[in-house]
Amino acid sequence: MTTILPPTRPFTDVAVGDELPELAIPLTRTLILATAIATRDYQEVHHDPDIARQRGSKDVIMNILTTTGFVGRFVTDWAGPNAQIRAVKVRLGAPNYPGDTMTMTGSVTAVDPATRRATIAVRGANGLGDHVNATVEVELP
């Protein structure tokens, strides 16, 4: 099976105010546990619902490494495979719990022709509010 990647978005096609396509990510228990294990985050609040509840959470919660990975995926899905992420700033808010959906949205907030970089404001929201607000700087061909 051949995978066809979308073309990389050329810098000349990017403008301040451009909106990125929305991305909905179903938050399953398997996703939250598997990604915590994959990132070697063995904190019990990411694996064990009973311990998570003892520590004040309603269930296991997604870890920050997974969230950061989804922020990167969201931007590179839009920018294409030859774009390069140069900087990421992440601020967490409401936890991601199993059974919810995180919906990612974003827009271009700055472009720099000298470096061919675009700055993207990213928001990932769930039923409790904003899970993540991030700023991503991406270099485009």
C-alpha cells in the first residue's frame, strides 16, 4: 500500500488570519494510557483510575507529552511533510479525560518572509473548556 502525503504548504500561500482545519480527537481510555506508556510517563494518574481519583481527579488524565504531540500533529497536518516545527510553547488548562473529545482549532497569527516562518495559535478544547493553548512556529518551503 502506498501512502500519498499532502503537499507541503508553500510559504507564499500563508497569510495572517488563515484558519487551520478543525481536528477532533476522541479521548479514549486506550489512547490516554497507551500514549502515556509510549512516552514513558509512568505517573499513576495517567494509568490507574483509582489512584487518579484518590489524588482528586475524576479519572486518568492525558499527559503533557501526548498533548504536545497532538499540537505538533495538528500544525503539520496543515503545513505538510516538508515543513519544520521550530518552536512550541504549550500552556495546559482543563484535563483531558476518557469519554470526551478534544477539538483543535488554530490560526496564523504572524508570518516572517525573512525566515519563511509562520506562527500558529492553537487551541485544544474539551467539554470542560480549554485543555491546551499553544503557539507553534513553523518553517515552510
